[in-house]
Amino acid sequence: MREFSGKWLRHSGDLWGGLAAMLVALPAAVGFGVTVYAAIAPQYAAFGALAGILGATALGLVASALGGTDRLISAPCAPAAAVLSAFAIELVRQGVSPGSIVLMMTMLGILTGLIQILIGFLGIGKLIKYIPYPVVSGYLSGVGLIIIGSQIPKFAGAPAGSVWLEVLVSPQHWDWRGLTIGGVTVLATLLAPWVTRRVPATIAGILGGLLAYVGLAGGDASMLELAGNPLVIGPLGATGEGYIALIADRWTQIGELKLSQVAALVGSALTLAALLSIDTLKTCVVLDQMTRTRHDPNRELAAQGLGNLVASTIGGMPGAGTMGASLVNLSSGAQTRVSGVVEGVLALVAALLLGAFVAWIPVATLSGILIVVGLRMIDTDPFRFLESRSTVLDFAVVLAVVGVALTVGLIAASAVGVILSIMLFLREQVGGNVVRRRSLVSQRSSTWYRPESEMRVLEKKGELAVIFELQGSLFFGTTHQFHLTLEPELRTCEYLVLDMQRVQSVDITATHMLTLVRDSLAERGVPLLLSGVRESLPNGRNLREFFELSGLTGGNGNVILMPTLEAAIEWVEDRLIGDLAPPDDDLAPLELQEMALFQGRKDATLSDLEACMEKRSYKAGERIFAQGGAGNELFLIRCGEVRIMSLVGASNQLHHIATSGRGDFFGGLAFLDRRPRGDEAIAHRDTELYVLTREKFNQLAEEHKRMAFILLSAIARTLAIRLRHADDELILLQEN
């Protein structure tokens, strides 16, 4: 834990940040505590102030020390105050005694902490990372505007409970003293970075506000009175007779609670835990956005839960990561989690020892600082979304989040933003094309090198076989358009290949559509070939198993699974050619005069050629030549099958790039240009070869110049045909 080593003292920003955050968080915590406990009975208000202080202290120490977010300040907050106040009011209405209400609120806080710890350990906090940027941006701006709106009445010195809009249009409610103090605070905060970097802008603003207050107090004696002075924070109420006795008494009575009473609290605890967790994680996301860092949501929730557990155990209020205090902490130069611990310690010290000093801090000063923080939170980057029609709707999401945040609430704003973002995502997916490329077998070729006569057959019949290479997500939003694309082919094609190598996900709707395609093809006796059906998609689904469980495959002979697109094309090619010849294993090795290269040549010439050649045999799996080896041999296949393998890309794995069979040749390029082999050859089945070395060929050329010329011409012609076909495929790929 680097933050808590001796080096942390070098980071004075954590000290300044913790101090500034305490000055913002502590008064708010006291206010929330008073609000909650005053709902029980007026005489409990002092206990509420202490509950706020203890909550700020416990959360600052525990959550910051164990949490996973730098600069986060945790303290009692508005959601906790709202839920606990409503809880207390309802119990008062039911006639529950004040002592029992305090006890029930203690149990509610403990259950809330336990639920948050459970959420953290279950890993649910990671869901926060899926919140889109427009939602974060709108949330950030909405919180900034809410902070500004909440502080305008205090900044102007208006009566408590005033609404910011009424205050703006009612100058008669303004207190020029508060406006002056707040104005000096804002100016000092904004100008401080231009004067010095040693003192954080927030601290400079507080000092400026205090000096302005002292200056005004010289001409207004009422400002020197603490009691009833609306311009300052006032007494914190950090003492109260009977508080320790009250805590001891509630733990004496806790054993008397019935299981049914505790169970009745679970619903309220779940609500409070959800609100506090969302509030915390939202603040963490905003901090990440502003500092380009990444928090650990599950660790943070577990730490927040433990902090709330400790706070409730000692009679404090539960809380969450608070936006205002955290941003003040950040703007004051805080760097690590130490600032949160400092805030927790200073909250207790300020309440017990410095309560008199803190009580004199002007309300307008804190309001001015928070207004500056709110202005800096407003994210103006989304205005660039208006420059393009493609991003206008993203800007609309930002506006919607801001609007709902201002009119309904932050949690509702987040929900609306996420829903709208999902709708935009679905719109993009529906508008996209899942067909990456459409081609015909006549335009493509497998890795099998076929004779020229077979190539002509494939060029003629290959239009009957259609290939669709798919991409992205096949789900209910893209299924209809994809089916419309397939419909014309279902009536005419003789073979349909769907390559799913680049498919990211498939839902049950898409599978049902593929089943309809299968059945439609089956009526005409046309097979459906699925290639690249993976056992592990990015979402973790086993696509092969999913197709089988949904009834698309699994014993249905009309659906054929192929490992690769090349294998599927090869399968189709074999059927288009007609499979007239028996398998190679049943045929005798070819003699020279039976090979297409030498048909029609004189027996004497072929005898001389055969005398220059060596016969070799290879078992399946044996390597014939290696990549980088000397290219001084030409190989003619008498029987068997040879696969050409090569290292493709940066991987060290061999990839299958071509196959040569009976009557074909390989190794021709290196034989012609005499450069090292660019790939390697491996016998895929037991293979017999004719091998002609370059030295023997040169000897043959001296005696049979015409034979040598014919051999080179035949090799060059075959290589040219292969190269032309490869060029056609490259053009097809570029056009698509």
C-alpha cells in the first residue's frame, strides 16, 4: 500500500485536499444527521449532529483506507438522509418509541453495510464499466448544474428553503454581505493558480472568503455574533449528554429484536444499499473521467459497506462517495486515498477541538467553492457531437440525462441514459450489415491446386454455389434484413455456404431464422454448409452446442459443419466437378506418360526424362522440404496428397495455404527462380513422387532442348493460371 508508506508525506496535496474536503463534507454530514434525528423528536437533533460527525469520521477512515479509488471522499449523503428520514417518520407515525427507532436505524445501517459488502464480493460492481460515455458526460454536467442550483440560495444569502430560480428573480431576498463574501471566494479560487501553486485554489478561496467576512464584520457588529448568524456555519453540536449511554443502551436492547423485525428491515436495507452503491460508483466514474484513472468497483463497494457497518455500529450515519467533497478534494491537489483518511481524521478533530473555528466559516464561502466546482464539472465536449449528423443523437442522450437529472433525480437520469444508449446501439446494429462479403465458388478457390480442366468446370458451375461471409452479431435486430438478403439465393442456388468465423454472437431468433433457411433449402435437396462455427465466442457461448440444442444441427443431414471456409469450398468443388474419379488410395501411381504435363510426348524422350528423375516415397505426416531450404528440386505427384504450409503473420504456427494431388506438381517457383523455399511441404497422405533436380534438368536441356522448353512452359502456364486466379480473388476481396 504505497499511499500509506512514509513517502506519502511528500504529497502535501493529500493534506490540503483532505482539509478542504472536510470543510465541505463535515457541515453537510452534520446537517444530514440533524435532519434524520430531528424527525424522531426535536431533542434528538444534537444526537443527529454527532451521528453525522461519527459517520464522516468512520467512512473517511475505513472506506478510504480499504477502498480502491484515489481522491474519493466518503461521508453521509443525501440519499441516506432521505431514506432514513422517511424510515424514521413512518415509525413515528406507527407510534414506535424514539429509542426503538434509533435501534432500528442502527440495524438498518448495519444491514446496508453487509449488503454492500456482499455486492462487492459477488463482483456486481463491475457492471458500472458498461455505462456509456454520453451517460457519464450527462451525469457529470447534471451533477454540476445541481450543485450550482443548490448553492445559489446560500451564495445569495436567501432564506432557507428558497429555490434557486426564485432567488435569481427576487433581488429583494439577496444579502449583499453573502454575495460579497461569495464573490471574493470565487475570484480567489479562480485567480489563485495565477498567483501561486503552493496553496490549492480551494484553500485560497476559503481564506479569501474569511478575510472578506472579517472585513465586513468591522462595520457590522451583528456579524460578530455566532448565535443566530445565518452567514456562518454555526455550532456543530459535537457534544451531547447521554450520547454514550444511548449507544450502550441500544446495544443492550439489540438482543431483544425479533427475527421478524430484522427481516422487515431487509427491503429498506436493499433500497438504501442500492442507492448508496450507485451514488458511490457514479462518483468514482466521474473521478475516472476527470483524472484518466480506473477504479476497482467491487473493492470500493466492499470498503464502503464496511465503512457503513462501522459507522452504524458506533451510532454514526451511513453514507457514500460524495460528489461535491470529492471534487473539492481533487481540485485542492489530492493524489491518493490518503486524502480521504485525512478528511476522516480532521472531521473528528474539527468537531471536537476546532468546532469553534469551523463554526465561523461563511456559508457563502463554501457555496462559492462548490459553484466553481460545479462549473468545472460541466462537460462541454459533447457540443462537438452537433457537428455531425451521425452523432446528433448521442448529444440528445447527454441532454436527456441532464434534463432528467435536474427534474427527477440522478439515479433516474442514469437509467434513462443507459436505456437511450442501448436503443442507439440497437439502432446502429440494426442499420449495420451482417454480411461482410458475398461471393461465388466460381470467384473463389479452395487450397486445392486443381488441373486446368477442373478449373474450367468450376468457373462454369461455380455460380450455382453462393458464399456469405458473416460478421458481427446475429440477433433479433439484424435477423430480418439478413433473411431478406438470403431469400433470392434460396430459390436458385445449389449450394449455400455461411461462414461464421467473424460472428461475435448469435441469439435464438437468428438460430430460428437459420432453421427456416435450412428447411427451405431441404425442400429442393440443397445442403446448407456452416463453416467456422466456433466452440467459444467472445461472449463465452459454445456456438456448436447452441446450434445443436436449438435443433439447427444435431443429426440433420441437410446441415453440414465445416471447420473452415476453405474446407467448405473444397467440399463444394468436389461435388461440382462430379467426383468421377475414384479415391487416390485406390489408384496405382502415375507414370510420366499418364501425367497431363507429358501427354503426347515420345516414349524415348520420356524415358530419358524419367532416367533423370528420382522416385521417392513419403509417409503421411513426413516433411518433404522445409521453409528456407534450397529450391533446386521440382516434385511431381504420382499418388497421394501434399499440403503446402507457411508461417503467416507474426505467429510461429504453420498455416495450410495449398494442397496438391495426384498428377500435380509443386515446388515450381523456387525451381524456376532458384531462391530459398518460401514455405514447406508435408505429405498429408502416403505419397509417391518424381523428383527432378536442377542439375539433372540442365543435363536434360542439353540433349532435349525441346523437352526442357515444353516442361518449363507447362510449369509456367500452370503457375500463371494459379496466379491469375489469385489476382481475381484479390480484386474480389478489395471490391468487398
